[in-house]
Amino acid sequence: MGSKDERKKKPVVEIARSDYQLTKAEMEEEIVIDASPEELLRAVVRDVDVKLVDPKKKR
């Protein structure tokens, strides 16, 4: 198990800016979430830091 600081560190979640429009291919892409309901619940209620990104720019 990691140190106390490692466990308290918030993950960074990157989300697209609100003015970003999906392409047709992105809208039709199938989404699969490989997690149990319990894992999804933990992910949804966890504190995170949010970073806005422009999906059109290369990383």
C-alpha cells in the first residue's frame, strides 16, 4: 500500500472545453466501460482535479 500522501493525491481528469463539438465519428464511437458497479461508484464520488483541454490540439 502507498504512503498516506500518495493515497490523498487527487487524480487529474481532463475534459473537453464546453465549446468543443464532437465529430461524427466520435459521436458514433461505441463506448465500453470495463468496471463493476462498485468500481464505477468509487470513481464517480472521488475528489479529482479538473483540467480543461482542447481535443483538437496534439499532445
